[in-house]
Amino acid sequence: MFELDVRSRVPIYEQLVEKIKELIIKGLLKEHEQLPSVRALSNDLTINPNTIQKAYRELENQGYIYSIPGKGSFVAPLKDKDINKEKIEKILEEIKKLMLEGFHLGMNREDIIKVLEDVVKIKEGK
Amino acid sequence: MFELDVRSRVPIYEQLVEKIKELIIKGLLKEHEQLPSVRALSNDLTINPNTIQKAYRELENQGYIYSIPGKGSFVAPLKDKDINKEKIEKILEEIKKLMLEGFHLGMNREDIIKVLEDVVKIKEGK
DNA sequence: TAACTGTATTATTTTATTTAGTACAGTTAT
DNA sequence: ATAACTGTACTAAATAAAATAATACAGTTA
């Protein structure tokens, strides 16, 4: 299900959070779909269950999943845009920073437009 | 000169790298301009000189500054676009990931365009 | 010469991450 | 109801990363 780099400088639980977020965002995991259990994923990746749980806790905090004790962990339904306003602002800030860095290195306006259209297409394809 | 959060989860030296990159990218530090010495900045921020040096080494590795033993550290001149091609690709990848996340949260195409035009203006203003 | 520069090294402390082992309570299917 | 699942919590230990401390050396500059 995932490929993790155990000797990366970025913590395993963070890598997990990123990977799962990606699957949810790309629609490969749909609303209310069940995620692998903590123990199952722990076995599958040969990573300590505590590390998996830490990732799941983080995903729950960020609103990407919800967990029901005894039942399992599931993909959370999308929230209203207004509720995500702050998060969107932060993301736009990050994008701005990356754009500035990119332009400094010689990136073009068109490079961004291309990526944007690319993303819009992916989004429409769902 | 800087504001660092010593109790942030992100390492001090990384924060330093980001801050200085930002100053260079925004043009507040110009080519061949001298940076504060390792010891001066260490004193100023009350942070260990080794930590400062680690940040400077990282900035040098990334091509943002160059250092001359005995003289000081200076803002590196811009490199050719071709040389930065790989870096630009990575930045575009990151931007794409952020765009996907943003759209998932309800961000609009126009939000991006606005930021893009904003950045283009800043770039032209130099 | 004195006071600066960057750089290097070793040791120590502190903090973050990961693993290990165990436990408890709710759920599900046999 | 029993067995096998679920999430969650906790403590302890091991490992890795980050930061500090204390020196030292060689080049630069006034």
C-alpha cells in the first residue's frame, strides 16, 4: 500500500501522514472508506504499531480521518469551505514562498500555469 | 535581523536557512553582499555558533551563499537557469502537491492566479 | 600585533523518534 | 459467549538528531 523510507531524515509517522493524505486527496480513498487497522498496517510495513497510531492520530487532528474504537479508522467526509479557510490561507502562503523561490531560480509564469491546468484536470476527472 | 522560534519542532538551523533564503530571494540581500559573521549572528541570536555554521554550510551547499575563510560569507550570484532545472522541477512538484491539497479543501483556481500575479509583481519590482 | 573572519574537532547535553511490551474496552462474526 | 478483531493508553527502553560547549587553527584586515 505504501513505500516508506525508513532511513530518511523525515520521521516515519510524517511520511505516513503525507502518503495517506495523498490517497485521500487524489480520491483513491473515498469518504467513509475504512483504512487498514493499526495492527494490520504495522504488520504490513513492519513498523511499530505506536508509530502507525501516531500517524492516524495526526490525520484525525487534521480532519482527514475519524476513528471509532472497536470498529476502525475511516476517511472523513469533506468539510465546508469556510471551515478550511485558515488552512487554505496557509497553503497559499506556502505556495507563494515556493513560487518566489522558483522564480528566483529562473522558473516561468507558464510553468505554474501548466501545473495549475494539470491539477484542475485531475480535479475534474473525479 | 531574524526572528526564530527556539521551541519549534523545526530545527533552528533549518529556520535560519529558510529566513536567509527568503532575504536573498526577495532581494533584501544582494549579490556579493556580506552576511553577518558566524560569531556575530551567534551573539545576536544567542544561539550556538555551531548551529549558525551548520545553517551557513547548508546555504552554501544549496548555492545561495559562498564563504571565504578569513573574510566572511557572501550572497552568491545567480546561476544559469539550466543548472537549476532539477531544483525547479522539485519546486513544481511541491507546488502541485499543495495545489491538490488546497483544491481538496475548497480552494479555487482564482486563488492561485491571484497569488501568481502577486508574485510576478514582486518579481518585476526588482 | 590585535581583532576579526571561516572552519574543524571532540565531548556532552538535550530532545525527538521509534520500538517493545502490556493492558483495557468496544465490535463483530461464529 | 468466545475468539478475533478494532482503537487507545501507558510506561520503559533504545536509537537518532539537534544543539551546546569549549578549543583550536589558519587566513584577513586595520
